Amino acid sequence: SQQGEEDPQALSIQEGENATMNCSYKTSINNLQWYRQNSGRGLVHLILIRSNEREKHSGRLRVTLDTSKKSSSLLITASRAADTASYFCAPSLNSGGSNYKLTFGKGTLLTVNP
Amino acid sequence: NAGVTQTPKFQVLKTGQSMTLQCAQDMNHEYMSWYRQDPGMGLRLIHYSVGAGITDQGEVPNGYNVSRSTTEDFPLRLLSAAPSQTSVYFCASSTPAIGTQYFGPGTRLLVL
């Protein structure tokens, strides 16, 4: 497994604005996942993007993947106070067969102010 | 369908005591994993299992034991608690077909 590194470490925006956070990794991957963690809770899976995909949407979430730059970005549009959480990326070297050993970085702490 | 459950939610131990953190899932997932999360840090993998009777070490296994006698349960044992094991512990389950992990609510452990 390999670790992704999220950037920025912290992000503070106003409700209604868009939030963008980035993830970099070091080796080739099969897929990359984004998770959200509300304070004191377990991680919740948001979206998975495969290495042969460049962009994926899910509701207000948009994820891009640039395998040549070994980077991904997560865009949350029209943010809400309820989006306040830490966001983690998890690059996976293999197919779903090794998703029991994901490695998580320190995450991006997003604060959405009402 | 409860998903992944963990007990207890919070525990205080004295140095040297032992205890077992419980984890159960009702989704018939083959894979289960234990992570710890320290303040300002990401999650670090302690142990994982790819099926009943099969376990392996993750990134930070020292001081912890696991076993997997059934598909549903994956307990984590602290053999002799140390203050360095103060952390929040998360259990997760997954399957190869899904590719994502489902996390429990966590157990907060304080070792004095």
C-alpha cells in the first residue's frame, strides 16, 4: 500500500463557496479513493476513481485524477456547514483485492462557516 | 443491517492492563482491518484479515494481537497496555468486489 498526501492541511471557506483539496502520491496506482471523517466519527467513503478515469462526479463532488502527475483533486461545490470534516485520500496500488490495507495521510481539515 | 460495530466506545486502562476491543460486521465481508488514529495524524494500519483464520500485520502491530475465528468478528487485543497506545481505534471491513472500506464508529482508549 502507499500513502497519499493531502494539501492543504486546513481550509476555511464560507457556506456556498467551492472547496478544492488535493492529493499527491508516489507510485502507480489502480484506483484512488476519497473519504470523509466528521469529528470523532469513523471514515465514510465518498468516491472511488480508477486509474483509467480522468474525472468522476457524485452529487456535489467532483474528483479528477492525473496519473501523469500522480495527483488527484476533490472539489465540493456549493459547500454547506455540514461539509465541515476532514477529508482523506487513499491511493491503492492494486485492484479491489488489496483494499484491506489502505494507507491514509493526515487529511485536509475543511471548515465551512455559516 | 448494522454495518460495522465496535465496543466499547470509550475505555480507560492503567498501564500494564490487558483488554479486548470488539469489532463485528454483518455484511459478510471477507476483509477486516484495524487502524489507530492519533491527534493530527492519519490512520495507521495495525492488523488485517483477508478471511476467517487468516491474519497479518500492518504498519504498527507491536503490542497488539488479533484473531479471526468467524467472518463476522475481528477482536483486537492489547496484551499489556502502554500510554503510547492511547488513541482512537477504528475497525473496517470490505470485499474485493466493492473496493471500498466501511468503518466502525471507533473506540477511544486512554491508557494512564
